[in-house]
Amino acid sequence: MKNIQREIEELREQIRYHNHLYYVLDRPEVADTEYDALFRRLQEVEDRYPQFVAPDSPTQRVGATPAAGFATVPHAVPMLSLGNAFNAEEMRDFDRRIRKLLDIDEVVYSIEPKLDGLSVELVYRDGIFMHGSTRGDGMTGEDVTSNLRTIRSIPLRLRSLDGLSPSLLEVRGEVYIDKADLARMNEERENEGLAPFANPRNLAAGSLRQLDPRVTGARPLKIFCYDVGRVEGISIETQEELLAVLAKLGIRVNPRYQICNGIEEAITFHERLQEEREELPYEADGVVVKVNDFAARRIAGEVTRSPRWAIAGKFPAEQGITQVKEIIVQVGRTGVLTPVAVLEPVRVRGVEISHATLHNEDEVKRKDVRSGDTVVVQRAGDVIPQIVRPLVERRSGEERPFIMPDACPACGGEVVRLEGEVAHRCLNLSCPARIKESIRHFISKGGLDIDGFGTKLVDRLVEQKLVRKVSDIFHLKRETLLSLDRMGEKSVENLLAALAASKSIPLAKLLFALGIIGVGEHAAEIFARAFMGLDRLTAATEEELCALPGIGPRTAKAVVDFFSNPANKEMLAELLAAGVRPVSAGSAAADAPTAKPLAGMRFVLTGTLSSMTRSEAGELIKRLGGTVSSSVSARTDFVVVGKNPGSKAQKARELKITILGEEYLTEADLTEVALIEADLIEADLTEAR
């Protein structure tokens, strides 16, 4: 057995060495046939002796089964976004601020291309890749570990650094795809009659968020790393040193970086890279300028979610000139009416543009864009078509100003603009333009939660005009469902049973399912508990709704507008006629005080839960009478922590709030914890008396 183990380790080491040369350094030493022979031999031995398979083995890059979804992962150190500089003078302004903050005459900068990809974080412990996540909102990302493992330029085991390896290393990088690979894939898709991918960034982001790692593994994704979060076991003082250390560890860094003495050298690099932009193998939308010295960065600090010590020097978007043929109005999936300019086709950066969104009525008026105008267009961020301005001097007098319609162009329903919003909306839940999304939301987990009613089935039912409004789902017949592709006897039976069971639904879930603007799960719970029935809520005034804790005037108006809309009144009547019976918060035995042990208690969930999803944990807590909050405050009673908890756990300790492990997420344990807490509160009150 020792000989087998030795052979496995030698094979792994050889393959890692050749992977590093090929995927990181781009200088292979062996032919593909020789590499393939090594890889096949390792697979054979590991298949024969599975007890020796290790998670960092080269054979384990595509080994996971498709995921049902992505868990969320908090970043121990926030992944900050960058401020932008759109010209040389703005870069000089950035430099002046930095020199003033640091009280020095000249700053040494590190500058590198800003890739147009997807930012990720890779976490290594004792040199082994443990997990990875997307940037997300900077504080929390999605766990895409299995997909990241398929990217061959990401080492599963770090190389030795002078005989040492950091005990913890959180590496930040950009996952991207080369322009040539995108062109090749699009050519293959067009030959197969499929629509081409729009751009490298969308392809990279979509590939990394595939639920099946095998799909990700088939895409030619690459990575360049440029930053770190937490580091333990080694000391790094500058960006230049960081990039050198990462390269020694086998982590791929972009060789096109430069250390610049002063901002003028950085501006020169920016201008040179802009000239070479088309020749770069990847899409770059600018450069990133960073203070090289880490001690100086700590002095400069951060503002909101951006560091003061770095800035993105953006490349100017290429522009074109064309004519607006007309301005139409599109109705989006949430009922928002969006003016869209229909253009004479024009090519900008190799892409033909024929439409450009004008966002909302205020934006049209601000830019004064009219039908018939000659306009300057560009691709915002080199992706989204955008009208920069009309060429007023070319007007003939026949141009027509835009007027937002007062009736929905899709259903003829009333169009409203809520106070404080820029959007105009169609409030008809059964509007043909939004019916698919209305149904998806209606049957979602937070709503009726109907098993077996997936997105594709909704699409088929609507496209075949078998469902034209929300209430139609309760009139689906067995024969109709059986006539659809991929719907067998058992699937149909289960779906019809789930539909029947969903008719008796807690009022809060029905309110959420209706998709009223501003009414999420928390607000729906507040309304359900306050009014105890649908009739009382539909008759409520804005003043009554605003009097509820946590309900603002915009949400109150949205609720009143929704229930006063004739189309929605008709839709509710149809739901009730179909047998939907909302159960009020106080009508079930389960609402008796003894059955709600967590009543009045506020919970916060943080970290990655292994036994259930956060949504499921929240549902359990709510079912027992508690509430779930997204932030920790003095009003929080318990913080439940999973793996890798972030700052919320630390704040709970500072506020002396009870912290529970996820093993307490059972009805029995939560009930026991609540009883203990109630006893402690009673004891405190007795002592106070």
C-alpha cells in the first residue's frame, strides 16, 4: 500500500507541476499526449484505491453533483468596490487627495488592467483550497466552490514559499474568458442554430453560476488574482510584493502590471493600455490604480464601501451617431413601464445597436430625447446601449416629445407613479406582459410554495395560452397537464394535489404572493397579524396602515392602490371563487400562545448553515412566533451562527447577546431556549421590583 500511496503522490505532484506551467505560466514542457497519460494513470489508481482520493487531487476538479442552489458566504474582510476616474484630470484629483491624506509629495502606485469579469474570493487553509465565493454585495457572496474547482488556473494546492505555506490565505481575483474563446464558442453555437453569447463578462458570470459544475468545467474560464483578505503565516508589505508572493505560490497574476512613481507615470500606462486595448486577449474596461504601500493604505482608509487608496481609471466608451425612429414603452416583469428608443442600427465596438433604454420619464425629459432626434449612443460599461445626448442642432422641427401613457400598452389597465418613485407601473397582476413573473412569484417558496410547479412549466402554460391570469392555475385539468411535454401521470397527480393543498394558505403568505410593491415576507406578517383577515385589510386606509410599526407611507399607499385597482379586485374574487381560503393569523389553533414559544423574540442568522438553508431556518423561527432580522442591534435576542460567521457574531458578543449554534435549529431546542430566556427575564423583573 505504501508503494501505491507513493505513486499517487508522485503522479499528483507531476500533474500539478505541468498544470502550473500550462495554465498559470503559459509555457508547457510536455506534449498533450504525455500529460494525458499521467492523468489517466492517476485516475486508474484512484479508482482502484478510492481510500486514497484527496480533495486537492487534480482528478477532483469536476467531481460534485449539480447543486440545488447556492449558499451565501460572508466575507471576513469586505470586498470593496472602486470609485471611478473617467479622465486624466480625475486621476490627478485622486492623487492630490492621497498626497494630502499621507502628507507626502509623491506616491508610488501599482497599476494593472481592470478586467471585465466576475470577482471572486478563494480561501486556502494550510495551502489547500477549501472554498470560494462570488463578490456578491461585497459583504456576502455565493458559495461557488465546486465551480471554481473546475478552473484549471486555480491551484487546488499552493506551491511552497521558501519551504513555508500560509496557514490562511484569502485571495481575491477576477474570473474571465478570453475574447478568442468567446468567438470560438459563438461560432460553434451559431453552427448549432443557438443564440451567441453577448459578451465575455456575461459568459464568465453565467458559467460560474451554473448549478452543474460539469457545465462550468466545459467553459474555458481563467483567473487573474490581485488582492487578499485575511493572511496568516506570512507578512506582505506592498502590492508589488503581494503579486510576487502570489506568483510563487502558484496563483496566477496578470503580468501586465507596473509600479509607477507618481500619478503621471500611471496616466501614461493608462493611455498606452487604452491604445493597445483591442490587441489585449481579454476585455478590459480600464486600469486599477492602487497605493503600493500597505501601511500607507491603512492610513488612507476607506469611505463607505470604497477604499480611498485605489481608483479605477476607466476607458472612454466608444460612441456612434444614429437616429431615433420612435420611442416605445415596454412593460417589464414587475409592471414597470420603460421607454425604449428604437434606433436606426449602428455599430459600436463591433456590436450592432438598434434599441436603447431611456429608463423612465424623468430621464427622457432630462436628456430631452425625442422621436426623430439624431443622437449620440454608446455602450455603457461597453455592454449596455445608452443614449448620451441628442444633437439638438440637427433638429428639423418635426421631432416629437415623449409622453408617458396613462394606460398600460399591454392590458389597458391604469398606470400609476407612486410618490417618491421615478417608475410608472401597471398594477394589474394579470397583465399579459407580466403574467409569467406574477405566477412565478405567486407560487414561489415565500408564497403558495407549490411543489412541482417550476419556471419551465409556467412558461409552457402561458405560451400555450392555457393560463392567462393567476387564478387559472387552480382550474388546470388533469387531461390538459398530461398533454404537455415531460408531464407524466405521477407528476400531474402530485401537482394537482399540491395545488389543492395550497388553497388553504396563511394570510401572510397570500399577501406576499400577490406581489404588492413594498410587501415582502416581513411586511406581509405585520399586515396579517394586525388585520386578521383579507376583508379588513382591503378596506384599510393609508393612515391605518402607516400606524403599524415598520410600515412607511410608500408601502401603505402601494397596498391601498393595489386593492383599489379594479383588475386586482377581480383577480382576488376569482381566487376566492377558485377555493383559495386565506387563514388569518389568529384563526388557527397553532396561534394559541402556548404554541408560539418564540413570540416577541428577534433572531439574526449569520454564517453558512449546513443542516438547512437560511430561508428554512427563518421559516422555522417564524412558525414558532419569532421574527428574523438582517442586522444585530440591542433589540436582538439571539444570533444563530453557522460556519464562518462574520461581523454579526462579533457585534453580538459586544452587545452580550446570546449566541446559538445551528444545532439549536430544531423546534424542541428553540422552545427550550425560549423558556429559559423567559425565566431569566421574569427573574430580572422580579429582582427589579
